[in-house]
Amino acid sequence: MTKRNVLRVLAMSCLPLLAGSVLAGAQTGAPAASAEGFRICNRSGQDVELATAVDLGDQGGAPGTYLSKGWYGFDNGQCFVMWPGPLQHRYFFVYAQNKQTGKEWKGDVLVCVSREPFELSAPGCGADKYSRSFVRIDTGNSASWTYNLQP
């Protein structure tokens, strides 16, 4: 089993909240059938590892406390609904990397991640975590959104 497949299996096993159709889409590389949710399509021209986050402060939590999830192996051309159902947040955050080429898709919002597959929701990073600069995506209070990762 390749490292990418191990990451996929581990990431999917850590995220039982995702709908069955979303998991099926990730396994086959096909877009998920659902049109609702926060969807990411990899149009970058290369395979990437990806993490996503939402700011829990916009729903009554402590501002700057992010729920972050990763790592997801995304093949070039693959689409995946990361947060299914009608969007509950206006802002979503995305970070992607290709470790072989050193390419990063990043922004200016620091969010905690882990070297292993993760789901984190604590304010600040623990000793075994580190920050990455995520891109902030404004969905404008839409019910669904597709973010295309570009070259």
C-alpha cells in the first residue's frame, strides 16, 4: 500500500461524520453526488495533500479556535465534498501541499495541523502540532460552494 493510500485510509477512518456518498467519491476519485456542501476540486495539475478548517468562533465558540481536519490525498482532477450539507459557516480555510515538488497553496491564516491524519479543535497548537498558513475562502453565506485548487 502506498503512502498516499495509507493517508487516505487513515484520514477516512478518522472522519466518521462524513456522509457515505462522500467517502465513496474519495475512494473512486469521482466527484461526490451531493451538490450541497463545501467542495474542493484539485485543478492544480498535480497530486496534493490537503487540510481544511472552519473558525468555531463564528458559531459562538472562542474566536480563533479552528476545527481543522487533514490530511487528505487529492489526485489531480479529483473533487471531494469536505463539509457536506448546507454550509454552516461563511468562511472556510484550505491548505494544500505537494511534498515532492515543495509547492504549497497557502494564505495568511495560521491554523494548527499534525504530521499524522488529524481532527483538531483546541485554541493554539500543542507541543506535537504545528501551524500552516491557510487560505481563507469567503462563501458569502451560500448554501454550497466549490473551491478550485489552481496551478
